[in-house]
Amino acid sequence: MSQITAAQAVPVDCLPGFRLRKDAADALNRASAAFGKRLLVTGTWRSLETQERIFRERYHQGNLTHRLGYTTDVRYWKGSPWTRRQGTAPAAVPGTSNHGGGCAIDVKTRREKGDPGYDTHVIFSSFNDADRIAFLKAAKPHGWADDEGRSVLECWHLTYYPERDTHAISANNGQANSTKTPAPPKPMTSKNAAASPATPAPVAVPINKTANNGQAKSSTAPIRRTTVRSGSTGTDAKYAQQRLNAHGAKLKVDAKFGANSVLATKAFQRKHGLTPDGIIGTSTWKKLG
């Protein structure tokens, strides 16, 4: 996720005191007006320094999954594994966060006295919160959605997708904003992925040239691949295992993307200079071929 500076983050009219990327701020203002209420939030744009502070508070350096008090959530940062402490929420590796890109917000899950608009502004108490459902319905045509939040079981986390913002596209002669919000590099456990699967992100991957009477075909045909992560099953999971094996892995090709497949993916990503999150998205598919 491309990060923005403080100078590039603009004030959000519907969230006094908070800032976002300009297109995300404009879209959130429209969505809030359509919803008819304002949200109580805990975070919007975050500087790199803030991202690092939050990450260090929640993750400790080293693979500590075998130790008491730690989860199985391991991220790679500055060339080392970092393990999340139990009782803390997941956080993106500094420099990859959608918050750093100014296109994500975290809505409060409980009210506190002293909050601005304490009695009138909205919180998200759960995924089934009536106000949350109503806001997402109003925000959908403005490009705000909960895909990322659902993928990591965070009911409070919303992300802006400019390619879905019908109002901005209409105002731009039918063309979507060139800045797209990518899927976050957040590795998940098999349990979490099964409980709340992420919305697949279609990826165009060229098919390798095959022999045709001894001659390579003159062109390649694109095929649509979905994002594959821990817990994924089916055709794309199977193909991912086959491609990983072609690059030296020794996986059982069973169309079930489990722990061994994730480890093989991370090794492949490290070898090719990619973020080792164990998730096969656009960049990893392209390298796999």
C-alpha cells in the first residue's frame, strides 16, 4: 500500500480532527451525508511512526508461537519474524497499512463520555449492528466497504476502494481513479480464514506458452485467478501448489492451502523480494507464472 505524508492527508469534514487521502475523505463525507449520521472513530490516517509504535506494542521480535502469551500470527518486518501477543488486535507491517495510505478508518465499538457527539454519533458494536449495516448500505456507492475488516474479523475496520466509487467515476468521465486500494498483507490462521473468508480478488495471470507441434504459441491468454491464502480450497489453491512445486517446493497437491502451503509461499516470496505474508495475490501470482 502506497503511504502518504501528513501534507497529503486532508481534514475530513464529517470527522473533525481526523485526516484521510483526499479522494477517500471526499467519499466518506458523501457517505456520511447519505447515511444521515456521523461516526465515532478511533483512527484514520496514520504516520509511519504511529504504525511502528502500534506494531511494536502488539508484536515482539522472533518466532514466539511456542511461547505462552503469544498467538500463531507471525509477520515479517526488517528481515525478522515478529509474533503477536495474545489479547491484542492484528496490525499491518509498518509501511504496508491502508491507514498509512489514508484510505481506512476504525470506528469505535463502545461509547465513552467525552466523545464528541457522545449521544448522537454512531458506533459499531458488532458485525450485525443495525447502524453498521445501514452505514455500509449507504456507503457502498461511495466506495467504502468492510472487505478487509471481515477478512480479519474486525467489525470496526472500513476501507475505501476508489474503483468502486460510482460518484467519483461518474465525475471522471466514466473512468475509475487510477489509485486502487490493494488487498492488505495480513496473514491469517486457518481458523480465521475458515470463519470469515476474504472476498476473492481476481487476478489476471498469463498462461505459460505451450508447445504447438514443437512451436511456442505466439500469444498468451489471460486467466482470472483469485487470491489464495490459508484455508483456501479449489482450483486456484491446487494450481498455486503446482506452481510452488515447480519453483522447488515439495507440497502435496490436494487443493487445500494449509500450513505447509503457506510456509512454501512465504519462502518463495522472500526469495523473490515480496512481502512474505503467505498470501498469493497479484504480485505473487505474477512471479509464480
